[in-house]
Amino acid sequence: MTAYESILNQQKTWATQLGIPIDNHAYTISLKDNLYFYPMLPEIHKEFESGRGQELGEKGLPGKMQSLHSSSALVVNFFEYWIRSDRIQEISNLCGNNSSDMATMVFEKKHKIANLGTPHLDIEISADNNIPLAIEAKFAEPYYGNITQRNKTNLDKYLVKVKIWEGLENCRHISEKIVGQQGSKTDWKYLDVPQLIKHILGLKGCYGVKGFTLLYLWFDCNDHESAEHNEEIATFSEQIGGEIKFRSITYQALFNRVCEKTAADPKYIADLRERYFPKILFGLRPGTKRWEELVAAEEKYGVLAGKLNRIKKTDSRVDTNIAT
């Protein structure tokens, strides 16, 4: 089972347990069924409506936000609560941001890159006269398989504009290498580096090289794919060499901080845990290191006890209370 399949199965299990109808493409029939707060706050709805991702749908077709594994649904379900409860500064701090007076949170924030394009950032948390926190958030996308297509972001058209790269020589070098590769794929299997660089260019044009912090927020499935994803994040951070303020954190780590360090509404916590962060080891499935360790242990001690091993025959979704 791949990381993507693990995420999709967990989301389908959640929908089934709650009796939420879904279509053959794992889309909820109604957007309401995929969101904790419905309708969304008017300003949030407007921000997604003005975006280019067709998140809300059009011409009678369902929007991407109706997908069970929608990244935009996850980001709204996780972050809208902090706007509604007037605690934006608190979630900003949990994201590792030291700036104070953070009172504004915008989804699908646009930053134009000269006259070349306008990337849409997932979230931007800001305050007057302080460094904003830009968040690029991912759910299942990194695990689709070799997703970072250089043609998708057209880095070559940005490279001809020398001025926009001032202070971003390392980012430019990474981009040149990507453009110089053959085919539509890059060396980056999980991390969409072209997209990150595009966001960096947009943010730099608005705030300057050191005038923002970029946070990469991602979903950890606790398996070899997630481990490789994490390695690519570390490699990217090393290669940009501190040109910008760049950090990363997993949704799981951020959720744990919310649970441990805040007095967030118990229902909000329970809803997030039930859907996205259940007491399940995502990595405990055939082919993962943890799974093989348990199989080996059960075979060894099962033989000694004269019992047949059972792990190989059980469902890979195992409660951590049993597995640990």
C-alpha cells in the first residue's frame, strides 16, 4: 500500500463511519460534508472563489475541495477555527513564528512575479510592520508519484528575468538545473521545488529576500515515502543556503502542539483526530520497516510458543494502543 493509498483509505473509512455519501472518485456529494465549518466564513469563501484552482467548482461540477483527500479542505478544516476564535497569533506561534501582533490570516494569497505570473499561496499570516508567515501546505499531493513537472511552473520563463533573482542565487541555480533536465520530471520526487521557488519569487518581490518566512507544512504517513519526502525537504533547505527564512513542519507535529499547548475547543480537537490524526500507525502496513520488524518478532516468538503468526493476516490499520 502506498502513502497515497493509505491517506485515501483512511479518508474513505472516516466518511463511511459517519455515513457521508461519496462518489466513485472519492468526492463528497456536498461540499458541506467535507468541511467542519459550513458555510465557510464569507472572506474565506471569497478568497477561494477568486483563486485559480477551481476549489469550489463551477458550471455544476464539484470543486476540488469536495475531494476526501483535498489539501484545501484540510487546510481550511485545520486553520479556519483560529480565525473564528480570534486566536491567529496563537496558531502562528505554534507554527514556530516569533513575530507578534499576527492578526490577519488570508487563504489563496496572491503575489505577482513581475509580469510573469501570480502564484497562489495556501495561507499567509501577517501583521502591520512585522514579518509575515507564508504557508505552503500539502496533504496527498507529494505521494501521487513524481509530481514535480518543470513544465507545469515554466521556470525557464522566470530565468530570463535576471533582476527578480537578485539575492536568490542559490534558488536560481536550483532552477537552472531543473530546466536543464530532460523530460518533464525533475530529480525531486516528492517535494514540488518548482512551485516553492515560484512562491519564493513572489514573496521576495513583495517583501524582499529577508522580509518573510516560508513554512512548508506536510502530511507524514510514517513510511519510506514520507522519509524520502523529508530528506528532500532537508536537501532543499541545505541547497538554498539560508537565502530566505525557510522551515518545515508536519501536520502531525502541529496537531500535537495544538493538543499539548492550547486550550482549543475539545470538539475541534476530536474532529481533527477522528478524520486526519486517528490512533493509527500509517506506516504499519506491508512493506514498511515497522511492519517487517513486527512480522519478524512474531515469527520468532510465535514459533517458540508453538503459535501461528497472525500479523501477516491482519488488516494493516492497527491501533497504536495495540501495536506499541
